[in-house]
Amino acid sequence: ADAQRRLQGDFFDELAGGGMSAADAARGLARFGFAKGGRLMVLAIEGGVPDVVVHAATDRLSRAGGGFLISTHADGITLLIPADADPPNLGRWAQELGERTGAELRIGAGSAAEVTAVGRSLREARYALQVCRLEGWASAGFEQLGTYRLLLSMTDPDALRAFADAMLGPLDTYDRDHNGELVASLQAFLEHNARWESAAAQLFVHRHTLRYRMRKVEELTARDLTSSFDRMEFWLALRARDLMGAQQDA
């Protein structure tokens, strides 16, 4: 069992490190019981006694059927599992493994990835675990991290663009189709800390015009500008676009 675990861990580490061709990776995954061509995801676990957690996770995954890999390091345990159509219930995983090991566990999950992108899913799982630690959560998937996802992915231009477009895309479409100024008005509104008079003065419009535009922003995005959280996410989306513009200029 120990030898098998070492083989699993060594293969997993090499796969996540990106030092393996797609063909070699596929052959290796097949030897460990993974279906051909399937997408994969990484779970990162912390807490408890590592050997006890590994035993409990191995038992659970073996009973579920299908391939899996487990790697143990000083900073915790990582699992590679198939990315099924229905993502795993991380809260249930944390509860079940916690009950079996008698420990309080935390689990972070990366997003589904092709065989050549396992390293990305591993980084995402560790990011999610970091947020769990900060927030006191038992579990979280990278896709659920919201603003944290942006902050943790600042070096990834695609992540920045996706976040900004998700927040501001409906406003872009409206501005383009109606020759509007919703994005510029939103930026002024936020820069002036939601003060109607000063924001309207910057835009050279009446405050009632600005109020109408902000109601349209809320309508198009299903967000609430009286919510400090929603204002923060809009602000970060605007800053993300500024950052991408600066990178392009550079």
C-alpha cells in the first residue's frame, strides 16, 4: 500500500508540474483507473493526521469506483479525481472525512481541467483552501470564490478579463446599443463614494440623470448599489480593466 501510494504521489506531482507529455499523462492515468479523455480536478485537504486522512480518503474513493491519485506533502494532502458532470459536494466531503478521522478538515477544490492543465487546478485548489482558512469555511471551490478569485488570479489576464466582463458586460452592451454612458457614470459614482452631487458635477449632468443611470445599472446587472459588497465588486471590475489597459500599453 505504501509503495502504491508513493507511485501515485510521484506521478501526480510530475503531472501537476507540467513535465509530462499529454500522451504519457493519458497512459499513466489509465493505469491508475481513470477513464480515457475525461476532465480532472484537484482537491486540497488540510487538518487532521495525514496518514489517517489519506486512509479515510482512499477508502471513500475506492468505494466510489473510478480512478484517483493522492499526494501527501508538508503543506497538506491533494487528491486528483475525475471531474464529473455534477461537482462533488465539498461540504459533505469535509463532514464525512472529518467524522471518520475525528478531525476538523478543510477542503478546497480547483476547477475542472484537461490533463495538461492539472497544475492550474492544483493552484486553484490551494487558493480555495487559503480562502477557507481566512474565512473559517469548511470547504470552497475556486469557482465560488467571487472577489477572492480575482485577487488570487491577478497574474492571469484571462481571469481578470472574465471577471470584468461578467460584471460590466451588460453595461457595455447597453452603452454600445444606445450610445450611453453607464460605465463612465458608474465609475464617477464610485469614485465620489456614491455622492450624487459631486459625481453628477464631474459628468456635467443633473443628479436626477445620474440617478436614472444608476437605476439602469442595477436593472441590467441585478446588483444593488446600496450594497457595499456590490459596489466593491463593480469597483474591482473597473480596476481590472484599468490594469489590463496598462498591461496592453506596456
